Amino acid sequence: MKVTVLGAGRWASCIAFCLNRNKHNVLMWDLPPVDGVEINPLFVNRQNEFMVLPKGIELTHDLERAVNFGEVIVISILSQKLDEFMQSIKQIKGYQNKKYCLNMKGVEVSTGRRLSEILLDNGVKKENIAVWVGPGHVQSIYAGQPTNMIISAYHEAYAQFLIKNFSKSNVLDIAYSNDIIGTEIGAAAKNVIGIAAGVLEGSNMEQKKGPLMPASVKEIGMFISALGGHPSTAHGLAFLGDFQATLFDHNSKNLTYGKAIVENNALFGNFLHYNIQSVEGIMTAQALVRKKDEFNARVNEELQIKMPITEAVCEITTGKIPLESAGKYLSQKITEAINL
């Protein structure tokens, strides 16, 4: 079938590559050139630092053409830009009747909305929304290494349709989750825990990564439950299943960011070799704390939830905790989470 991929970063290019290998007709869209200068290497010579695009993948800067092209539209952009991006899509006639699949992870920091909620608020029909997340790095998938991922949707029939068409035996094995709340929150939160793991590495406290894993699963599971999801989803592919790629693999931007800020004693600087906006865990930590505070304001004290690890990452990445003591502080918060 025809599939549009909106976005042309490293993960979007990976998804386009996989869908092309699945024999789909793929069109990839990216923002127009800046001042007439094409800066995306995929649009210059059809390759980036991770992969070479197959010839069968079409490229365009025409958003209207891209939206009209696909039977399914996969969106893979920075999560904090989604609502702004939807304002442009809403100008295209019939956009609300298209089928969308969000291949991105995050929670909107200004509102606390999950990404599927942003689509709903922008007029997309509930039965046409799915999220596709789970462990994997572009380099590994491009090399043919297998992984398992997960698709969740408001309507199971749509999720199963995508799984049937997007899975590729021995490379992408995709499972179904009926918990879209837990899937989205878990996928977003794992980036926060990735930063925590990096802070521990940079503080020479790697042994604390072991306690970090069960502590964070407990914390996020309780948070998912409070929001109406299933706490067991925290044990699945969207969260715990992604830990190897996020907490231990240095291809993870969140992990390398957490380590770098401690080692360099600075939140920003030329020691970062990537766009800071692509470190999704920074804004996600703030968004999750916001959602936690809003929930606690609505319930009695005995029902209120605590998120010590998430709050610690938020405090560290916003400069409220000195970086020289960040590891020790985070270590204490991990212990708190274990005892929740």
C-alpha cells in the first residue's frame, strides 16, 4: 500500500527503509530547504550517517502531496512540535479522515497531553489513531538485527491492520497492546530514565543502574495506573523492553546526554554533538511532573502519587540540582522509589 512518512530524521528514515523493504510504496516528507539550501543529507544524496535510502522511496517537501499520498500516514518528528505541525496539516482538505500512526515518544510539556490526545484535539478520528513504539536503534535495524516492537490504538482493528502490514519476519516483530495510555506514557518515560542512567554513569555510579530498573518500573507503573492505564504495561516493550537500547546502548541520546552533562558540569555546550531538542527525555520529565501535580491536585492525599526518579531528572536537567551532586541525589531518589 501507499505509506507516507512525515519527518526525515534518523528514526523516520529507518521506518521508511523498513516499510520499503516490506514492499510498500513509501513517500517521505521533510521541511522545505532553508533559504533555498537543502540541509537534509537524505534529500541531497539519499543517505545520512546511519543508512542509504533505497531508490524506491520518494522524497518531497510538499506537505499537501504527502498527506494525500498515503493510505497510512506515519508521523516521526520531535514530540514537542506535534501540535504546531498539526496546525499545518489541518489546512489540508480531508486530513481528519486519514489514518495516522505516531512513531515518536513524548508528552507535551505545555499541556501534559499524550501525543495521541494532540491528534484527537486537532480533529483526527479516534479510530484512525495508533502509536508504534518499542526498542531499536537505526544502525541495528538497518544491519538486519531483529527486534520486537509494539503498536497500540484506540481501536484494535486498526492496530491489527498495521501489525499485519508493518511487521517483517525476523527483523520487526510487532505485537499489540490494548493499553494506549500505558504504551504512550511508558515509551515517553523511558527517555527520562535514560537520562537518569547517563547521570549515574557520569557520576561513576553505574552499579546503581541495577536498582534504577525495578525502581523506575514500579514508579512508572503506578503513574500509568493513576492515569487509567494498566500498571503491567510498564513491564512491556514500551518501557522495560526498551531499557537495553536506552540505559545501556550509547547510541541513545538520552543516555549520552545524562552522562555528558555530569562529566562536563554543564547542561549545554559544544560537548554535545547533536540537537539538544532531540533529547526527548528533558521536556518529557517536565511534562510528566506536570501531569503528576495535576493528578495530585484532584485527589485526596492518600491517593496521591509520588515520582521521585522522574522529579530528580527534571530537577537535574533544569539546573535545580548542582551537577556535581546529581549522582548522589539521584541515588537517594532511586531508593525512595524502591520503597514506594
